[in-house]
Amino acid sequence: MKNNVLKIVALGGLMFAATASVVACSGGVAKGMKVGLIALHSAASSTYDKNFVDAFRASAKKLGFTPVVREDIPEDSTCQEAAENLADTGCKIIFADSFGHEDYMIEAARNYPDVEFCHATGNKAAATNLPNYHNAFASIYEGRYLAGVVAGLKLRDMNSPTNKIGYVAAFPYAEVISGYTSFYLGVKSIVNDVTMDVKYTNSWYDEVAEKAAANSLIQGGAVLISQHADSYGAPSACEEAGVPNVAYNGSTKAVAPNTFLVSSKINWSPYYEFVVQTVLDEEVIPADWCGGFAEGSVEISELGDSVAPDTQAEVDLVKSKLEAGTLKVFDTSKFTVDGQAPSEANMAPSKQWTFDYPEGTLFVSDGYYHESEYRSAPYFDVIIDGINPLDDLA
């Protein structure tokens, strides 16, 4: 199968030109166009959905399109109903923000072939082969790695006797495993003997479960906590226990002023603006789209008050290397799998690969694992040495 991921890093000229045309245009270029967004939770309650909604409204203000937001849309047939309602009300483009929305967005796309349906975090666009259905993601592993560097500097400064950290994870999906592995590797780049316990909540948003997971990790000896979860549960547990924490999708300094270190997030504005401009230009939206730090699609927040000395200088240095491509997050010289060096035999994706890749495709080559280059959504789902999931992955 042809590789149809529009990877900005790999196909810089094409994507840069498209993105630049959006950045350069003045407000009002899309005036009169209605664009919809379906969010799993309300922006008021979820850092994850707030990140999508805030970027969507900012892009609408910049380009002049009319934003229509539907919040609290669950991952069931309600999503298809919401998508088709948005189409009936005149939306020419409809975005959705949650992994479980995908099948319902696909059905809506089948029923409304003249409307563009764009799904963030999904992985079925290439296999579905619908010309009006598209997936998008960002190289958030770059942001998680950089947040891990911040955490590693703090861990080293703490001079902990165990160097054990913890991670509150939503589901054992490739997206989550890729994320916590990149975070761990960022920490490991500073503190080589670090280990990390992982607790799953089996929910994207469950404040009670996330807080309980964080407390369990702390009780188990974790001296620093990060998360792939959408509530303030883990940060609040860390604040109460005096344990440093790394957030996701936005700063949690307001609820954890003494323990917040940093947060990584995806900035969805470049994708929103690329899609709108592509539709205006009557061009084809790629089945898969992915951007990183260099394109403004990945960001980290301001640093918290309790980071280690000289953290900003190290952040600036590592970020510059990530942008230039001289530092690879999944550098295979930096980790092992079951005591063995990473190879095609022990690193090929085993789960959630929903379309065939070309014969001869190498996931491990040139000294690193090629994440998000064959589809936009992550597919790294291997548990590397030093990471200890405390729950059944089945």
C-alpha cells in the first residue's frame, strides 16, 4: 500500500507551502463558511477538549469561518447524529476529537459525500478509502520527550534513592504507550537508571480513578508523576502529596501551584487552518496529516515554579535538536526490549494496525523507530525495559 501520510518533516516543501498560505492570509478569508467541531466532553471540564475547542475558536477568529461546537458528545451513535446534524445545518467541514468517535464519523462521511469529515487521533482513513474522510495527529511524542527532560532534571535534582516515577494512563492503546514511552525516554536521557510504573484507568476522563491511580503510584514509591488523562485528578493528588507532576494538554498550575513542572500539548490550529485553506483552494485533503514542533503543532507550556535550576536552557537546546531532526525520540541505542536491542523482529507494531503497509516497510532503520511516518496516529505499542505496567494489558 502506498504511504499516504502527509508528514510535514518528511514532505516539508509541500506542507510548508500549504500552511504558509494560511498563516499569511488575513482574517475573513473563510467568511461565510460554517465549520463544525464535535468534542467528547465540555471545554469547561476537560483539559483535552478545551485544547481542541480553544484552538478551533482561535482559527475561526483568524480565518473568519463560523465555528459550530457540539460538546459532551459520547463515543456512540450520538456522534453520527451530531455530525449529520452539523452537515444538515450547512457545515462544509466537520472535525471530531476523540478516538472512539471514528466509526460514527466514517458512517456520517458515507452519508454526506459532499462534506469533509476530519477525525483527530483516528487510524482508519487510509483503510476506509473515503475521499471525504481524513485522520490527523501530531508528533506529540516530541513534546512528551521534552516534558520528560524537564522531569528528568527535577528527578536528578531531588537526588531520590530509588529514581522510580509513575504514569497515570488512560488505555493500553498505541497512542498512550507511545506517549508514556517517549516521556520515559526523556527522563532517561537525564537519569539513566530511572524506572516507571504505569497505572491504567480505562477511561479518558475519570477524575476519581485518575486521582486514585496517582495516589496508588505514590504509595508504591513513585516520586514524580505524569499522565495521559484528561482531568485534574492526578495533579491534585500530586499537590496534596507534595509530589512533582507533569501534565498534558495544558498547564495545571492553578490546581497544583507547588508541584506542577510542565505540560505538553498538541496545537490543533495548524491542522484546522490547513484543512480550511485546502477546501477553499478546492484541493485534496490527505488521508493522514501529522506535524511536530517545527510546524507549531506540538508545544510545551511555561515551566512551573519548582523546576530544577537551568531547566529552560536545557529545554531550549533539546527542542532545537528535535526541530532540526538531529535528535530522534525513539533512538534505538537508548533502550532495550526484553534485554535485547530493538530490531524489526521485536518492534513491529502488534496491535491497532488497521491497514496493510507496503512489503519491505522498516519500522526500525537508520538507528531509530519511525513513529507516525506510515500513518498519522501512533503505532508504537511495545513495552520497553524500565517501564512496568501494573495492570493487565489484555
